[in-house]
Amino acid sequence: MLKGNLIKIAIVDDDEDDYFIITEYIKGIEGSRFAIDWCNTYDDAVKNFNEKKYHLYFIDYRLGGFTGLELLQEARRIGSDAPIVILTGKGNKSIDIAAMQSGATDYLVKSDLNTEKLERCIRYSLERADSLRKLKERETKYRNLFEGSKDAVFIADEKLNFTEVNHATALLLGCLSDDPVQLNLFDFIKSIEQKEKIIKSIEQKKNIADMEIDILNRDKEAKPCLLSVSFQQTVDDKWLIHGILHDITSLKKAEIANLQTQKLEANEKLMRIIAHEIRNPLNNIGLSVQHFAMLNDKAQEKDLVDIIQRNCDRINNSITELLNMTKTGELIFKKHSLQEIMNESIAAVADRINLQNIKVKKRFYDLPLEISADKPRLKIAFSNILINAIEAMEKNKGELGVFMSTSPEAFTVSIKDNGMGIPEENLSKLFEPFFTLKKNGMGLGLATSYSILQSHSAKIQVKSKVNEGTDFIISFNKTN
């Protein structure tokens, strides 16, 4: 930096003679351009620090009622990163140490000064300041990347005890009110098998790239994540682990929804084929039975005819229910109040609620929450979920909660029961056609609800604990 560039230097000294002597030494440095100013008060020096006016400062240890160390500390408090050299009339080891501890770049005795020594001091000071400035810029850049990353980024020891984490890590683990640095990643990994794989990789110092693991946060909520780790050996032969956790919960939900859609499409095609193949002969049976009934008057034969007729009707109704699942393209969307649709859905299952002596708790907004919906079809979807909740609860002990909430993007409905709950391994199958946990169920109710909600671009999430209950959470995009 010395050659070619104009270097601005301030000499902070209340002795003008010392200023002239130091100036002459500096001017004797060949091949460099200097602009040297004299500053003889503490306050003027502080002003220059605030204005970031100079590349380098020479500060006398004795400065009126202040010391050069006090001015040095004030410069660092202000945030000045310009190199500062402390000058003193006599050598003093304690002052030398104090100056360097306070952030001085160098310490010189005035009586020992010459052009050569000052040239070396200036060159060293400017190069060191430039290196520190670049180091600080890199540190700030990587610190911003670390803190601003939406992925959970952490540094840990060999046992995966956290030594440093970003905000996203605390958010993922549910530790915002605590210090995650006191915790261990293994405390949040759900699977023993996954832990063993990670331990093996750590023992072999083998990097991990996108290992799928399940994180169980402080709220006992499972979150699928991709874990990547790399290793760094420190100067004292210890190992640090640099890790990234990428939350793929949304991606998993999208995958499940896509898979569910594909299954529904395949099943709907099968249903249409079955319905077509069964309904034609069934109609013939029904017509024959009706004709047979008109020709026979005997009571016993009439009873048999009635049984046949009832079963024909039952099969016909089942076929109609199958076909209803395939009519999503015929929906008619209009603006409706979500509260109105839900109230009518609850009214539709009121007899079941009363027979089971179930307590119903509602929490709705006073103002209408308007959505674009096919009201009759959406009532079917809600009614099926309500019936599912009612049948899961014990008579006289059931508590059904229907709650609504709103966010800037969506309206959310929660249908919650205190019933038997659903085992975790069955949650992913819940909306599959023909899957049921009921003895006499067909497994079509929730599949129908899912198909209808999908056609309304609604998102559905199910949370359940065995013997505690189930919560169906349905979100609708707000209409403009």
C-alpha cells in the first residue's frame, strides 16, 4: 500500500516539535506519498475517528489530561478500525503490554525513531490493518450466511454436543426459550437405527450427505429432515462437526398428497368400472323382484322378496356412494360462509351426537369467513369427518371440538375429539379408499372427504394420540 497510493496520517501529539520531527522522518521514506496532519487535542482526535478521516494514527501516550491508551480505547468503542501506533518518550514494558492489549498496532519510543523504523512500522501497520479488515469482512459474510440461513446450521463436538447454532436450529428443535448450545443433537433424533448410522460415520470421520432422519422437537412433533455433516480438525487435534439440517416436512406432505391423489385416481377408475359392471345386472334383478312381488300374495314369499329388495337397494346405495367419489369435476363453486357450512354439517349429524350424548364445543368468528366452495359437497366432507370423530368416542364421555382460526393466507378449521385415537402407523393410510379400523366400515367416508377437500384446494393434516384423541386440521385459501 505504501507505493503509489496517498496515505493519510494523523499525528496526535500536544508537542509541535515532536510532530515536525516525526513528519520529517516519514517524508524521508522513498517511493511513497503521504498527507500528514497534526492533531493536538483529545477531542479533535475523537472527531477524526468518527469521520474515518485517516489511514493511520500516531498517538502520544501523554496527551494533556488524557493518555494515549484512553484515546485508543475510545477509538475502538467508536468502531474505528484504522491502525493506531502508541508513542512514548521513554520505554515502559507495562505501557507496551497495555497498549497491545487495548488494540494498538505497534508501540514506539520517540528517542529510537528514524526513517527506516517508521517505514517498517507504517508498512506493517497498514498491511496488518488490511488483513484484519478482510478477515472481518469474511467473518461478517459467513456470519450473516450462518445466522440468516433458513436451514438449521450448527457446530458441534465429536459427541454432537452443540457449541454454536443459528436461529433456524433453535426454531426447528423448539428451543427458542432455552439455549440449544447446552443440548445434544442425539436428544432430538427419534430413531435408534438413525443414531447408530450417524455414530458410525462420526467414528470413521466420514462426511454425511443428505441422510434422511426424523427430528422430534421439544413439542414432541416429528419433522423429517436431511442431515449433512463435515469434519474439521483444530490446531489442538480436536474435531469439530459442521452440520446442516434441512427440514423437508413440506416436501414430504406434498409427496404424500401426490401419492394419495394417484391412489385416488386409480381407485376412482376401478370404482367406475365396478359400478358399471354391477349396476346393470342389479337393475335387472330389481325389476324382476318387483314383477315377482306383484304375482305372489303369500306372506312368506313376500318376506323373501322384501329381503331381496332391501339388499338390492343397499348394493345400489353403495354403488351410488362409490360413484359420488368420482364426481369432483362436477362441483359448482360459489362464495359461502365457512361458519354456515360447518353449522349445517353439525346439524346433519345431530342425531348421532345426541344418541352418544356428546358435548360439542364451538369457537367460531363472529364475522363470516367466506370461501369458494361447492356447499353440498363440502358438507359431505365435513359430515364424514364429524361422524368419524363421533364413532371414535365413548358414549356419555365424548367431547367434540370444532374451532376456527384465521391467518393472512388461510382460514383453518379444527375438528377435535377425545376418542380412541389412531396408531401412528395408520395415519398415512387414513384417507385410502377401503381402509378402515371399524368392524362394519367400508373405508369410503374419509376417502370421499379427502377427494372433496382436494377439489377445494384445501390442506388437511391429522394429529392423533392413542387413547387421547384425534384432531383433523383443514386449511382453506382465502378468497379475494
